[in-house]
Amino acid sequence: MKYGYARVSTDDQKADLQINALTKAGCEYIFTDTASGAVAKRPELTRCLELLRAGDTLVVWKLDRLGRSLSHLVAVLGELQGKGVAFLSLTEAIDTGSAAGRLMGHILAALAEFERSLIIERTQAGLKAAKRRGQKLGRKPSLSSEQVKHARELLDRGESPAAVAKLLKVCRATLYNSVKARN
């Protein structure tokens, strides 16, 4: 069975062109969302993906109608492949039911992995640059130096860690880590 999925970004736009193309392609059911491609919640896409079974085909007018990003597109295509569902993009003529279409799926996956690697590299470079500039990274300590000093004094006098943590309004793990880190 062929299922179609169409998406327009705003209420002003019409999905007629996509729906006509999907109908011509033989789709028996067509799901339509009105949402930006960047929006994660697309109820009709979710419904469509839940209904698909092995042997079905998901048809879209164009790749960008399906995925929010390259990595999202690859994730959806991977999910479809795992279910045994074929994918067809009419505009780009990508059909995962054929060897060439499966190759295109692998190329998209490789591009998504490359994109993730670039993001990681840029993030790490940014963190290193911030450290060189002397910026402190990470979360602000839960306890100030004075609070840690006070906690040590209380613990040395025999107060229970639970009571000291409660007094300072932190959990025992935070108390232990703060006292240990500032030894």
C-alpha cells in the first residue's frame, strides 16, 4: 500500500500541488501537516509512520517535505528501512525499492554523519578557544567557598552528612563532591 505525506509551512500555503502529485503516484492515503520544517511535532507524520507496515511505501513530493534536517531525514529513512517500508521521493526520483535508491539512502546517511562530525569539531574548537580566553566552563558550583568551609567544620565536629546537606539545601552527593573537590 502507498501512503503519501505532504507538508506546507503556513496556513496561507496550499498543499494541492503535493496532494495531486501523490494521488497521481497511486497513494491510497495522504497525510498533510501545516508546520515549519524545523518543528519537531508533526502529528500527521507521526500518525503516518505508525501506520506503515512491511511492504508499504511512503511517498513524498520532495525530500524537504519529510525531514527537518539531513540527520532527521536519515533517521526517518532508517526507521522506514528497519520496518521494511520503501520510500519514494517524486521530485528527486529517489526510490529505496531500487538499488540506486538504496545507494542514495547510504549517501544521505554518510552526509548526515559528516555533518554531525563537523558540528562536534566546531563545538570542541569553541570550547578550547573559550578556555584559552580564560572563561570558566560548566555549571556554577552549588556551594560557595564559605559554604564548603562551613560544611567541613560541621562535618569535623561530628554532624551527619545528611544534616549538613539539608542545612545547605543540597543533596549529600553535592556535599561530598564539593568537600572533596576543594581539599
